[in-house]
Amino acid sequence: MSRVRGLKWPALTLLVLTCPLRLPGAFGTEPPGQAPMPQSIRTREHKIPNAQSVAFSPDGKLVAAAVGGPSNARFPLTPTSGGVAVWNAETGERIRFVGEYGDLVSLAFTADSSSLLYGRIYTPGDSVDDDIVCLVDIAQGEKFCPWGRFGRWHVCAASPTSDLLLIEKGNSIAHIISQKGLESDAVEGVRLAFEDSHSPRCAAFAPDGSFFAVVHSQLESAFDAEGNERPNVRHIRCKCLTLYDSVKLSPHCRIISDKLEDCSAVTVSSGGKWIATGHPAGVVRVWSSMEKTLSHTLQVSSAGYTRPLFSPRGQQLAILAQASSSPTWKYADTPSGFQFGESRDGDQSEVIFYETDTFSPTRHWKFSDGFFRTWHANTPRAALNPERIAFSWDGKQLLIGAGGVTLVDIVTAQVVRQFDMP
């Protein structure tokens, strides 16, 4: 038998196999490791359109989905087909449906599983924004929207473990409001801001409720061509990522980076160790709250926007590559003054799972029926990157707005249930 410096070939083979492997894409901004061969997730016919956003209740008993749609006319605006639906997670029985129009880009149950918080954006045919944050009582079907209309306020999130709601209001980073306080008309809450901070782009609570993250803008000085600072002129740039302690309501860490400028989604791992941000062109960036820097850059094979989501225990990161179409408009010499068209990113949606030790891919799903429609004529980032995936409370299943609304077993990739209209 051949030898190398006294070692037999079988021993050398054992030595090589027990050495740790450095996988591509596991560190810094190296190219990601090759994703596994995709599994096609087959779904049956369904009445409900593919959902824009989905949610699992903290007690695991309910699932919800929000489906966008048009309004009947310009004023008064009322929904015609879209809305928010709630089902029994075990039986698939529909419990509640509340009509809504526009793009329902975020959806979350409150900690007691009694209400739903959602953010809507809409442009009814031109440059007028009709964006809101709304709270729905599931038992009564009543909508509560004390934060005003016809603005650009749609960012919101709900803690899964405590009586805390995060909403966008004004130019501060966020407002934290108690659900119980809302019942007593205490709608002001706690304003979170620091010097030169500005409005949020996206926000999310960690699955254990310990932290919440906000991607937001800051005001910066403006300079002329000669490099001189322009007095009384400031630029608004989205380049800040702030992680807050949910108990103290104070910043835990702050990251400032130009790589956040095109961010449209954020997720936080339990304990706040990792923060992942979603970007266009199939890019997800993973940030370390301990190092306060970019740790991993993940690239999926998609030209669309990415929606990352950590599992409840933080052992997995799921990335949804979105596929959408949306109306577009521009000023034109027409009777209405506008010319309308439609953009389309493709028909398929993909989900790629990564383990969170080295951030190497472990599973790859494809949904041929993953396309969703958007209704916001200005096509902002949020409209193209809604919250279309949600983990079950135990992290064993994934709810996705494909095939209508579909629940999939993560290990077997089998469809557990599709939720539909009667």
C-alpha cells in the first residue's frame, strides 16, 4: 500500500475528512455556496389570489393572509376584492375576512393573538398617497386606524411576546405603542429618535421579542461641486440600521452603511445576534450586532427583491425571492395626464434556506404558482417586497403567499394545507 511520510492512504483520507471546510459565501462578501437542487412545490387550484403578506399567531392556532386589490373609485375609496383573512391553522376553516384595497405589505398578530396589525400603501391612479397602519379586532372584524390617512405611513410591526406595537409616524424612527393604551385612546406612545434620524424604511421584532430592528434614514449635510457645505440644505439618506432593546426601548447597537440604501426588508434573530436585510437583485446582507458590521452577503439566483426571515430559534434563515407585477405610471400628454403600463419580474417564487452557523444553503424550493400582483402605481420598494413568508411557532412549517396561501412542512417539503375562500 502507498505511503506518504509514514501515513497510509486510508489514514490520510480520514485526516482530510475531519478537517473543517471553509464554504464559499460563509464569510464577508465572498460568493455564496451553491444552493441545493430546487424542489418543486406543487399546489392545487385555489380561489384566493396569491397573498401579499402572511402571518402565524403566537399561540399557533391561527394563520392570516392579506391580499391586495383595487378600490371601486377615487373618492370615496372602498375595497372591491382584496382584504385580510384569518383561518384556523389546524382545520383550514375561515374565521374572519375584512375588506381592504391597495398593497398590504406587512401583517402581524398581536401577542395575545386577538388582533392583526397591517400596513397598506396605495396610489389611486396618480401621485396621491393613501397609506395607513391599521389594527383589526379578529373577533369583531372592526378596523381601528387612529394614525391618519393620505400620508406615507405604512411601516409597522408587533411584538410576538409583549404588548408592544411599532408604527411609523411622522419623521421619527418609530413610535412604540401599547395595545392596551390604544383602547384608552393613548395613541401617542413613545417616540424613538436621535439627532438627525429620519423616517423608517422597514422594521421587525425578533421571534422572542427581545429586540426590534429598524432600517431608517438620517439627515446629512449637502455640498456643492467645489466641496463647500451648503447652508440650510440637508440630504435624506437611508443608511442606518438600529437595533433596540424591547424592554429598555433604547438602542442596543447602530450600524451606518451605504449598503443599506436599497434595503426594503429586515429580520432579527432571537437574542438579537444577527440582523438580515433584503435588497433587490437577489441580495441579502447579514449583519452582526456584536461586531456592528456586515458579516455575510448572500446572493440568490433572482433579479427580484428578497425577503429574509429567521426561524423562531434562529437556526435557519429563509430567503424568499419575490416575483411580482405592478402597474407603472408616468406623466404624459393624455386626457388624464398620465400614461399607465405594467412591469413584471417573472412567474416563479423561490425559497432558499440557510443554516446560521456558516450561512450555507440547505434547502431550495420553487413555486411555479408564486407570482403576485401589486396595486401601487408608484411601485415603491415595499410594494415589491411584502411579508409573504412566516414560520410556524415551532419552526417546523413555513407559510407562504404562493398557491394562494400554502403551509409547507420544512423537512419533507410536502404541502400541509392550502387556505382558501369558501
